[in-house]
Amino acid sequence: MTQFRISEAAALLGVSDDTVRRWADQGRIQARRGDNGLQVVEGADLVALMTEHAGGDALAGAFPLARTSARNRFIGLVTAVHRDGVMAQVELQAGPFRVVSLMSREAADELGLEPGVLAAATAKATVVSIERPPGANG
């Protein structure tokens, strides 16, 4: 399962670290101690909050991805993946934007795309590609 430190969850949600901690104290989101002793939040738990409250500008430099010439990049969390025999439909919540991409099932499987996973959608003309950051957990 993909986990994010409090600071990473805050960047994804477009709020402060303290807000995420307060939401955890209020039971709005579940945080626990990770293996390193720091508080972490499961990516799947962020999905509902992202669709409700995300503000995307804070993400611009928070999660560096592979270098690319594309300028229309939407960094966020995968909220749904619908697979059939050959194709997959991947939904990504990037701040206030919901982005949907159609790709091969094989590509979605190789990228490990599941709800709660950090990814980026890149739009060039009518094509939207999704990538994962190097060394991403999960």
C-alpha cells in the first residue's frame, strides 16, 4: 500500500502539515506511525479528501518526476482504475482537476496504478499519459 508522510499528504491536498495533523486528530483522516517512526497516511485514504478539498498549485515542485518536454502536467493521486481484457481507464485527481486516461492494461499493470498511488498525467494535444515518480513506493 502506498504511504505518504504528513508533509507529502499536505502538499497533495494543498493544505499545511498542521491541517493534516489536525484532521487526523479529528478522525477526518487516519494517520499512523510508519516504520521510520514518522506519521504516514495511506494513499487510498487521501483519495476522498483530494476530491473534496484539493488545491493543486502546491504540487508543482513537491514531487519531481522524470524530465519531459510536456508542460501540461497534473500531479495527483489515482482515484480509480477500471481494467478489462486489453484496456484500462485510469482516473487521477490532481487538485481540483479530474483527469481520465485510456491506456493498455499492460501499461497500467506495469506502472502499478491503483487508487491512492501518486502519479502524473501529461497532456499533449489530445493524448494524456500517466507516469510514476522514480523510486515511488508501492
